[in-house]
Amino acid sequence: MPKSRIINYTQALREATEQALARDTSVFVIGLGVSYPNGADGTTAGLKALYPEQILDVPISEDAVTGMAVGAAIHGMRPIVHHGRVEFALFAADHIFTQAAKWNYMFGGENHVPIVFRINVGRQWGNGPQHTQALYGLFGCALGLKVVIPSSPFMAKGLLSAAIKDNNPVVVLEPRWLFQTKEHVPVENYELPLDRARLVRKGYDISVVAYGDGLLAARMALEIVGDIDVELIDLVSINPIDEDAIFTSLNKTRRLLTVDTTNASFSVGSEVQARALRMQIDFKSRPTSLSCPDVPCPTSTALTENYYPTMVSIANAIRAQLGLSPIQKIISFDDLHLPPEYNF
Amino acid sequence: MINLLEAFKCMSLLRIAEEELAKLFLRDKIMSFVHFYVGQEAVAVGVSNALSPTDRALGNHRSHGHYLAKGGSLRRMVCEILGKAEGCAGGKGGSMHMIARDNGFTGSTPILGSITSIAAGSAFAQKHARTQEVTVAYIGDGASEEGGFYETLNLAALFKLPLLIVVENNLYAVNSKLLDRRSANYNAGDIIRGFGVAYAKADGNDFDDVNTKATELLAGVRQGKPAVLECFVYRHMAHSAPLFDDAQGYREEDVLEQRLAHDCLKKVKDRLILEGVTEESLSQITVETRAFVATEIEYALSAPFPNPQELYSHLYA
């Protein structure tokens, strides 16, 4: 058996799930359609046949379904709750933000809630204002949750495996834009730290802090940015934020660009920028940020053309901080609007 | 049928503990929201006495009684309300967060109907472990108007969960009357049975009736047939705070004379006397209980507060 092979993001999530189901019968997956042959965008495909007791299709009752899973976690089980869109997870806001997140703290410890909330977020062609929100800020400010955003198939498997084993409520925000991306992923189970940023590329000229699908755009930007030594950081966790990693990087580069794939207001980038300000870094150039405009994401491609940061806008934001002129590059319709089949 | 004298003792503990807490609130500055259970004791004691020690219960913002009736420590309860380190939640929760896991009382939270689905999760775990144990969720009539309650009924019936939801109908959601919240045609029994969940009504001011109905329903619950027991009770005190609030003028049926005439503790006492127990021995129980409560409050008052650094502990497991 190969030690690793190339699989995509959804296959990576499925593999982490299957390995957890096989090793621990207290693990179960609950959510609408998780029992379908291609359940949960393929992330539970075929698992109902293999683990019938541990794959539960449910009525569209997000509130009680999530609450029941939280209750099962409080009483010794390890549920994985799947919400296919963040908008539906909001029906269960009480259970995620107020019950699971606070339970251990408000009872003075030793009241663990080992639950995973898998929630799909973000951009997808044709889905419009009510199917493309990410709401990262909402999850970032809910204390008691751990919140990670896997940026690639390798990250997806390792973070989901760690989330399932963790004794805290962990929210895995899965940008569906990345679902077709591919990467070498180990066959064996492995876990990645839930609270540590990851240095994707070491550099000395500027720190680019990104996450999720914004990290992919930033990686692509490195291919066209020119002769600039960029340090690229995958934030990985937005709750808590790995401030040490940001400080170490900024102390070295003294330049900062943050990349968001959500609206500018109360974005993850805003939080990183605020923390950078408090670190009293002697910046060589004014820190800048890229994000989506403060309007909902519309449906028409004519209107979404300039909505998300791209490899070009990121490359030019990097170049601007170094005093370099912008590069001109046209991105094709497909590359702008269709999910990338990128090989990491 | 459990010993009625034991029920009287337990109900007396619930009543006297809260009466003394109310005095403490009026005398001292107690910085924890408190919702008093006075008047509803027959429900907690009647249901708990139908449970086995390994069965579980979860409660709400008004759960001192549910916690004590399940065997929770009075000392740790009072410490919690006073914000002391020895409190059942280390002072982090306060009155609305009672917990005594060793006794099967696995938590109370004040976000109302949401405790029903959390309790369903407990029942789900019990079913998964193939025990014969059950979970009880205590909610009020107000909480039973939240959507999560109805979603939970459907889930409980679908997954055949050993879940008993006890609805303590004290006529008010805060001070809002039933008829200001429901049409005159609202029929809880029809709705609940419509989900495939068993339903019974009990006189919540009557220990015997609660205990009998709970016992009957629990036989089915243990077989995976979830149930709702609606207990009609009188809340003697205000929604929140140690006050009798008759002057507010919202009460219609449950005015003072009615509350006293139907008082659950008085009912049990009258029956015991009919059965030949002497008035003196009952008074003796009351005196002993009051002394015990006084001792525990005294202890809690002088117990240490948590170290300020505890602010940061337990955010994560």
C-alpha cells in the first residue's frame, strides 16, 4: 500500500472520517444526507454501507439535531455534525455558540464536549447571497470553540482527524471552493495541531497571512509576483489565533498583507491587523489587506467578477508594498468563477 | 410506592433551602440571578423518586429543586449561588447552572427549550450503550413554545429514545399568560401524541399524582417510547428574584389563597397525618431540615472565593 497518493479535498475529509469510525464506535456522523451514496459532497460517500449504525440521516431540524449531538458529546460520545451550508448551521447557533462552546467553562471544568461541527462555507458559482456566506468572524469570536479552516487536502485530513480526537468542540469550516483541489495525502491516520499557524513559504520581504481558499489564491500569486521573497502563512486556526507565529514573522519581514475571502468588516484580516498593531512592529510599509467588498455576494457572474481577491490582486498588493508597479494579467472566466482543480 | 415520609423530607429540604436563600438574598448582596422553585417541589421529588440513581436529568434556569431531588449537594449548591470555589460549577455558573454528575444530574442551562435536545443526546448515548437507563429534561410551559422542543419530539420518536420531558406548566412565561401565548384551541396532548410521543397530565401540586404518572410513563420510556409529562403547578414566587409579586396583578387563577390551599407540601403533610404520622414528628423534620440548611448556608458564607486566576481556567478541556 502506498504511503501517500494524490486525492482531493473531499476524499481527504472522507478518509479522516472513515478512519475515525473504524477505530471508535462512539464516533458517529449526523446530518442531512450523510447516508446518501455521494453524501455530504462525497465526504461521507459509501460510509453508510460500511458503518450503518454510525451514519445518521436526519430530518431538517438543525436545532434539535445539533443539540442532540451536543448532548451525546456531553455524555461520552464523539459526534461529527455536518451542516452543508453555514446558513443552516445558524438554526443551531444556540447549540454551537452557547451550549457546546460554554459547557466546560460554565460548569467549572471536567465537562468536556468532544464534538466536531463540519460546516461548509464560502464561494460557489451561482449560489448568491444566502448560500455563500462564510461568517468567519462569528466563529472567531465565540469563545470556547476551536475553529480551523483547512486550506488543502493534506490539511483537511490532518485537521479533521485532530478535531475528532480533541476533547473540545471544534468547528471545521470547509471552503467548498477547495473541494476539487488535489494533494499528496498520507494513507495512514495523522493529526495536525488545531491551534498553530503553518509556515507555507519562508521569506524575508513581506508576511502574507491568509487561510482557506484565500491561501490558495495567495500561493498562485507567488507564481506571478516576481522577484520578491514572500513569507506565506496559513493561519489554519481563527479561534484561537496563533499570535506567536504572526509576531515571529512580522518581526522579521516588517511588512504585512492579509487576505480574506469574506467581507471586509469584522474580517479575519481585520483581527490580524489589529493584533499586529498591538505588537508595535516598526513596519517598513503600511500594512494592507484584501477582502471582499461590504455587500453580500450576488449571483450574476457579471457582478461577482471583482468580488473575491485573486492571484493578480494579491500579487499586486504585495508589489505595491515593495514600491513596484502592478502587473497586468487577465484571468479567464473559468478560473474566476469555477472551483479550481489545483494540484498542491 | 416510595415512602411518603421520605418525600416529605425531600420536599421540605427543597422548600426550606429556598426560603432561607430568599432571606439571604434580601439581607446580603448575592450576585447571582435566582429563579425560585417554591411551590413546584412535588414535581422534582415526584419524578426523581420514579428514577433510578443512574438515570439522568437535566434542567433549566429554575433547577435548584431538580438538582437537590436527584441527590445534589446542598452545600455545593449554596456555594455556587454565592460564587464560591466549592460551588458545583466552581462559581462560574451560578444559580442557573446546577450540576451533580455523580448523582446523574448532568447540568442545567437557562436557554430554555434547548435542554430538550441536549437531553435527547443523553438518551441517545444511553441507547447506544444499551443500558436500561433514561434521561429526564425539565422545562417550563414557556420553553415548550420554542421550535427546538417540537423538533426534539420528532427526533425522540424517530430514534426511539429513552427520553422523558417534564413540562412544568406554571401558567406563565415570565409573566405572560397562557392565553396571551396560545390560541384557545391549543392542545398539547394532541400535538405531542401526533409526533408519536406518549403524553400524560399530572397535578403538579400533588406528589402522588406526579409520582404515579411519571412511573407509568417511564415504563414505556425504558422501552424506547419517549414521553412528555405535563405537570400543572403554581409558581409561588416571581419569575426571578426572591419576591412574592402578587402586587403585580398578573395572576388570575393562582392567587395567594389558591396557592396556599393547593400547596404541595401541605398536601403531603395532610396525608401523612391521615395515615397516622404525628404532627410533632413532622415538625421535628422541619426543625432538623432548617438546622441543616442553616449549617450549610453558614459554611458557604465563610467558604473561600475562587482565585481570580480561575477566570482563565477551563475555557478548553
